[in-house]
Amino acid sequence: MDEIKDCGLVVINAYDGRSQLALLKNIYSKYQDEHKKVAVITSTSGTPEGKDENLTDEQYRKYCDDKQELIGYIKQLQEDLLFRAMSVYDVCPDVVDTAMTKDLWTTLPKLKPMEVAQAVSYCFESTFNINRIVIQKNAH
């Protein structure tokens, strides 16, 4: 938390259980009245439309539940943040080509990590409020 004190742009990305949620709550409680832009990488797996019901793996289910809780918290925050200096963006990608998805969804097109980074950059450069930006890879 002390390391982001002087940072105007913050990205909360790496999934580790509920740690993204805990970090966002800490940032919000400490910096809500400061001019910070926080991009949180969620996942379409945390939405009813994006959750793959064919995967029954317990780790995947936990991932979906954690991301769903994170998305819900961001949605609650955004209403309060309309009247504060801080901005929080929900960058919600579909399947990203990472080590975590290497053997999953092999027939689906996957986003490149750089494409997710471009969405984050778009949020940071915006002069308007973005509640959620959902990104999916085109099949062609």
C-alpha cells in the first residue's frame, strides 16, 4: 500500500484467491479522495454469461466465484466514486492466452496479454467514466 502512495495509475491484475478484492478494498479506503485511476482485471468467467458450465474443476469454480465477488464490489464502488476523485475501471477480458489457459478452450480464439494492456491504457487515457470494458477476441 505504501508503494502506490505516489502512483496515479494502478493495475490490479494477478489472481490469487480473494487478494485482488482485499487490495482494492484497501486502496479504496485509503485513497478514495485522491486522483488515482485503478484498473482491475476481472474476467468474463465472473459473469453468468461467461462462466463455462462444462468445467467442473473446483479451482475453476473458485476462480469464477472470486471474480464474481470482485465484479460486484467494483459495481458498488463505482456509484460512490461518481462523487470522489478516484476512478476504478473493470477491465473484463474473455479468455487470455496465458499459462493458466494453455490447455483450456483450445478451440476458442484467445486474447493476447497486450490486448488487455491496451484496454487498460484506454481506460487510463479516457476523460470520461468507464464502468466496465468487456473485451473478446474475434473469431476471424
